[in-house]
Amino acid sequence: MFKQLRNRFLILNLATISILMIVAFVSIYTITYRNVQNDVQQEINRISETYMHPGNGQGPPGSQNNGGNSNSTSTSSDDTSSTDSGTSTTTASLTTGTEAQSTSAAVLSTTADTSSTTANAAASDDTTTTAVTASQSAVTTSSGNMMNGTPERAVAFMIETDSKGSVINQKSQVDIDSSVYTSALQEALDHAGQRGQFTLDGSTWTFIRQPLNDGFLYTFLDITARQEILTNLVYTFAAVGVVMLVLLFFTSRYFANRSIQPVREAFEKQKQFIADASHELKTPLAVINTNTDVLLANPDDTIRDQSKWLHYIKGETERMARLTGDLLYLTEMENTRTPMVYTPFDLSDTVENIILTMEAVIFEKNLTLDYEITPGLMVEGSSQQMHQVTMILLDNAIKYCNKNGSIHLTLQRQGSQIALAVTNTGDGIAAEHLPRIFDRFYRTDTSRARQLGGHGLGLAIAKSIVEQHKGRIEVTSTVGQSTTFSVYLQAQS
């Protein structure tokens, strides 16, 4: 039963935690995914705008070609002055680039030298055109995408097409195989929307299509790294989730066992209590039934003749009455719903009065009693209940004291507490019995307890009363020598 209860608790706990973890992971992934997508869209829009409106004043996107194909027409060699003017403009632009990036300094110096040589050799039109082209190519190569304004961390390229989808121009930041251009453009044409995403040769690309005057501009951006981040995030969540569930399973199982343990103990005590109570009631009922049968078997005898059997019946009836009374009292003490009203009283007087009433019994059993009582010790509680606790401890000491033994009682103040201790010589209590000595019906020697008339409820009642007074009761024993029961209560200032 308890195993099923524990398993149900574990299943409910793990199911609840799993749902919470999934919700948390999905929320984190959704937020991360949206942030990545927004970053991708912003970057591809910026790159597309850079391609459509270059910052270097070179004209439309088709005016430069880093991809190896160009449809632009070279200027006529007869227009030398125009070439010189273009060279001067290019040189000025490159000078600005020199201030921005130290890497371009050497190239710009070469450009200046080339421009000077071109000015001095103006008669050679072919030489001038070749020098200017070489200078521009060198600057483009050394400064990366600085003239275009495209960030170096983005791997992107553009394809310009006419209205029919034929390629007019194509350009990229890095060397890309021509087949990639063709495949990427085909993927983009297959998508009906202005934006899309596709996988090509193991890489993930996103694109945006923007209309031009006589065609379209397709901008492609490699987002493989970002997709890997999202994929790794999913794998990380899965791994962390599995590890956490395994840890939670064993942790929950440990705490479930600990949580169920008090219930298990209470259930076992309840079963033991029912068995012990039934056994205690069974014996007097059997005696009563047997003696009744004897009376019925001799109907002609007088009451005087049958008085022995009647006394047996009366004795067992009184024993049952005491047993049921103790059970009812113990149940009432433990299950009371309204707190009892306690008042300050003199515990020293209460204990002294009990000793006076018990001296005759102790003397009759040939036992020695000595006591040390500090006068005027006040506690807050019920005088009647503490009277019962003292009676239980003294009665126990008398019952289990050895022949011609001694009983010692002390009542004194210890700091902020008052300690009542009752010690008797005798067989003592074995260490394995001490943890259960205050349980109901528990007795270390059942046969002797029956001879002495005990039920095993006295110490349970004493413990319940002491706990209601916010105190504690303890037992120490040395086998073959003595046993001491100690009660500690808060002193009344």
C-alpha cells in the first residue's frame, strides 16, 4: 500500500515538474528564436540596402563584379581626360579609406604612384585604364567590404536579374562557386514570397527579393551559425531535461520515502495498538466467560458457594474498566481540539502529597524511599494531570523495583527548567527496549506485567501529559542496576 502511495506521489511530482520544465524550455527557445530571426531580418535588410545604394558612389549594383561576371563596358581609350578625372576621384576616395584602415595604406600608396605614372604617361590610354582598374581591384581586395559597407562577419552575396529571371549581375564578399549562384537563385525563384529560407550543400541560407527598375535584386545571407545555435539549444535543453529528471526522480524518491515514513510508522502503531488492545480485552473476556459457564453448570448452588467465581468475574470486569478508561483518557489527551486552560501551581506540594499517600504501599513491599524536593517550585499547567504523571512514575518504580530495593525521587530546579526524576533499583531495561518504552501496550516482560496488573498504557499517558505541558520525558537505564525516568518542565518565573 505504501509502495503504491509512494509511486503515485513520484509520478505526480515528476509529471508536474516535467510540464513546468517543458513550458520553461519552450518559452526560452521561443524568445531566443524570435531574437535570432529579428537579428537575421535586420541584417539581411541592411545588406540588401547596401547593395541597392552603395556608399562608394560607384553607381548601381552592377557597376562592380566580385563574382567573376560583368556586363559593364570599358570606357573609350580616346577619352583620356575623362579617365584622368576618374582616376583622381578614385584616388581621393582611397585617401579617405587610408585614414579609416591602416591595412589599405600600402595599397593607397601604390595607387598614388600608379596615378602619378598615369598622369605622366597620358599618351598611353591602355596603360592608364589598366592601372586604374588594378588600383580599384587592390583596394577592394585589401579592405574587404569596407567600400560597400557590408559587415565582414556576414557571408552574403547578391544576384541581380531582369524581369524574366535571367542573371544580369552577381556579387559576393568571398569567392563562391558559380553553381552556388545558380542553385541559390533557383531556390529563391521556387519560393513564392519575398522572403524565404533554404538549405544548400549543408548550409542554411535566407534571402530577400527586392524590385529594381527592370528586374529584381536577390540578397542571400548565410545563417548556418545561427541555426546551429538554435539546434544546440534544443539539444542542450533535452540533455539538461533528462539529467534533471533523473536527479529529480532519485531526490523525489528519497523525500517521498521520508515523507511516507511517519505515516507508515503511525499505521504500524495503529495496527499494533489494535492487536494489543484486542489481546488485553481477550483475556478478561475469556475469564469472565469461563466463570460464567461454571456458574451456569451449578444452578442449584447458592451465591455463597459460587462467590469465588463471582469474585473472578468482578476482578476481570474492573480490569477491563480500567483498561477502557485509560484508552479513552489517552485518546482524549491526544485528540483534544480545544487547548486546556493551565494555571501556575506549586509542583513541590503536589509531589510531597503523592509521596505521603504512597509511603504505606512502599513500606508494605519492604522498599526504601528517599527523596529530595526543593520547596516552592512553580510550573504552569494542570495540577491534577501532573499528579497523575507522578503517580504513574512512582507506581512503575514500585512494580519493577527488586526485592528490598530502593526508590529515589528528586525535584529540583535546573536553570530555567524543573526536573523531576524517579529512580528505582532492579533489573533495568535493555537498550533495545528504550526507544519503544513509551509506546502503548509495550512491555519488556509481558508475563511479569500481567502478574503486576499492568496494561502498558501508563507511560504512554505520562508522555502525552508532559508533552501537553510543553515538556519532555526521558528514560535511562543500566541493566541489572537501576532505571531512571526524568521529566523536564519549564519553570514559572
